[in-house]
Amino acid sequence: MIYAITIYGEPGVFEALPKERRDEVMTGHGALQEALKARGEFVSMKLMPPTSAVMVEPAKIEGAAPLITDGPFADTKENFLGFYAADFKDLDEALEHAKMISSPIARLEVRPVSWAGGAISSE
Amino acid sequence: MSDWLEATFAQQRPRAIAALTRVFRDIDTAEEAFADACLKALTVWSKDGAPRDPLAWLLATARNAGLDQLRKSQRRAAILSRHTEEFQPMPAETPDSDEMRDDVLRLLFICCHPELDRRDQIAIALRVVVGLSVQEIASAFLVKFKTMEQRITRAKKKIANNPVAFETPSPAERGARLGEVSLMIYLMFSEGWSTSAGPTQMNLTLCEEAIRLSRLLVVLFPSMGEQAALLALLLLQHARRRARMDADGKLVTLDDQDRNLWDHANIAEATALLQKAERIGHRGPYIIQAAIAAAHARASSANETDWALIESHYAALYALQPTAVVRLNLIAAQAKLYGPHHALKATEGLADDLASYRWFHAMRGGLLQEVGDHKAAIKAFEAVLSLSPTTPERATIAEKIDISKKELGDM
């Protein structure tokens, strides 16, 4: 089963950490990437800060073009920061891997993927 | 644990202090109340874990702490006199995003108080909004702790004596505040990028904090293209920080920088921001400057720089901001396109306006070297040395003088 490990947190908090703590977080990510690489195909993405985002909102009127707006408004709560996805034997294995990147500044969600295409595929 | 929590406090600080300043109409009370709330959070969050909405928790706790302090302090009378009515009870949840954005903008605008000189505006923003310690700010400005402490105290007094309006600003007023605050952030970065004078060329603390504040403006005002462009501009410059100095501590010109040392994550983010800003449309000075910086960032080597594009951007910028410095940059781009003779002639008209601008003389010196007029080049470089350059600049210029002297000796 493919699981996605999605990371939520507040943008900017990582950057506000002292260097040793940032290194600590990065060491966890390094270890997870090594572990996933050793197992086979995986996908990982770190999103740029939400300030670089543009929103595509559904059209208000049927048949009209979708509405492009300049980004989410001031939101101080959790943001989607990035994710990993890989094929895991079971939930336990996925959780074991997620634990490697657990830190006080991020909340992780481990969720099965119902469809995936590209580098890792659920077909 | 406290490292992690302190990063969260630092992240919440601008919004929290901004909202508390509106509630208490007083920066000192807001700062003390926030400090109290953080202290409480250290105990409570370490035990129970951080709440899902740290800002709401900190605000509610700080508001109570601030009211407690006021009850006890003599400042109460003075602060209450600034209120037309009793304190409005603050809702437990975070202020809505419109209110929050005006609060943060107001706080930053308060720091841009017209009676403060530019450097004091920057210092007070670093102290109040960012939360740097007086010691950190003093080292950023290369002054003694005592000096900075006095400057900040004086600045706060001026602010308290002549407070800014707390009503929701009109759209025009909001725009004016945004312009003023953006300029302060831009100048904070510039001060860090090229210190006014002194032993070091760069003070990265100032650059990084300016980027953080600029980022905050983009979060609060996502539909303002100029603010997205300002962040893009700062990131594009900051991307070059590692390439800008050589191992001997000399300044490396853009042409000679090792582009592999540029920070490509910064450049990628800036490119995305600039595209977003250009979509929004309005072509203001920050968009144009960011577009110029992006044109440099795109070139894989100095030879591949699209100078025609850069010239057209500088021409557009000059139309918006017809200053001598912008004109000098336009001429620098033209020098690449039409050669040093043309550019030297063009700089003549700027000699009066830019007599005390060291980059003017440095650029002329370089152009004079290119055309082989080494006598005049030495004179121009000596003018740079008389205008208190930083130590790395001095080393670079001294090397150039040596080159010209050698050329003269060989003749």
C-alpha cells in the first residue's frame, strides 16, 4: 500500500530555530530519505513558502473560467509544508518511517494513497 | 524544549505585539505582556504540549498579563488617557485576518515614525517587531551596547509622545503605510548588505531579518505585487552572499562571482514570487528592480547576461524614479552594450549630484581603466578611498590602484 507522510507546520518556525536544532531536523530527513532510497522508489517534495502560492478557485458562474487569486490570506495556523510517498508493507512500517522526521515543530499525517501515478504507481 | 518553543514565540511575535499594541495603545506594555505570556507558555506548553493555535493562546494570556501589569503600574493613568473608552475585552480567538494585517502594518509604521532617523527606525523595528536583543542590534550596527540602548529608549519616547492613529486606516492611508514600511525594510536589507562604513562588508543578521519582515508583508498582503517583488528582490540579492567576498576578504564584483556559490533555493523562490508579482500587473519600482536582479540570476555566466533587457528595465525604473543613482545604473548597463567611452561621457552629467557617492567614483575608475586612462582612474579610485569605504572595499580599490600604477610605470 502506498502511504503519504504529509508534513504540517507553521512556515518560518524552522528558520527561526538555532542552527543545531535545524541540523537535528535535517538529519532526520536525511535518514528517512536514505531509508526510502534503500527500499525502492519514493517521492518527496518540500513546498516553497505559501507566499509563493497562487490559488485557482472554482468559477463562481457555471461555464466561466476558474478564478486565479493571489494566495491564501494571512493564516497563522498550520500549513502544508511537504510530503513523502512510498510503497510500505503496512501501516506499522509507514509509521516507523514517519517517526524518523518527527520534531516539535511539525505535525505529521500518515495516510494511505488510493491512486498514484508517475514514479511510484498504485496500478 | 525551550529552543523549539522560542522559535514559535519568535514567529508569533510580530502579530502578537501588533495586536497587543492596539489593545494597550502602548508598545512597552505590549512587549512586557508578550514576554509574560511566553514565560507562562514555557511552563505550560512544556508540560501539556503546544496548543494548535499558539497565537490565540499567547494573545489571550498576554492580554490578561498586560491588564494585571497596568493595574499595578503608574503607567496606567497615562495609557488610559489615550483611550476614549475603557479597554474593549479582547476576543479569545485570534483577530480576523483583515484586522491582523492592519495591526502588523500599524506596528511597523509606528517604527517608521517621521521624527526618527532611518537607522533608529530600523533599530526600533528590530527591537520591537522582530524581538532582537539590544546587544544583537548594537552588534548589527557596530555600536556599543550603551549607545544602542540610549538610542532605543529615546526613540520609544518620541513614539509615545506622538502616537499614530489606531483607527482602521483608509485604503489610501494603508497604501501609504505599506510604501513607507516597505522602504524601511528595503533599507534594513541595504544596511546589512553594504554597511555604511566599517570593517565588515555585510551584516547578514540585518539582511535575514529584513527578509523575514518582507515575507510577513507578503503573507499579510498577498495581492500586493510590489511587496511580493520586494521579497523577490531581497532574496535575489541575498542569494549572492557567499559569492560576494573572496578568501582574502575582498569584494568580488558581480561579473567575477562564482555563480555556483549563489543560493539557488533563494533564486527559485524569488523567481516564483516575481512571476506572481508580474501577474498582478502594476509595474512599480520593486518589480523592475527584482526583474533586473532576476536577469542577472538567470545568466549562467557574466557573458550571458542580457544587458539589453537590463538596460530597458533601468530605463523604465528611471522613468519612475529619475534619480542620479538610477541613472548611474542605467549607464552601467549601457557601458556593457555601447562600450566604456560612451558610458564615461554619460557619467559626466552626474559628477555634481554623485560627488559623495563612492560607487560613482568606483564605476568611473573602472571605466577609465578600460579606456586606458590610468592617471584619471587612480584619481577616481582615490576619491572612493576618501569616502569612508568598508575595509573589503578599501582592499579591492587599493588593488585596482596598484594595477593602474603598474600600467603607468610600464609606459
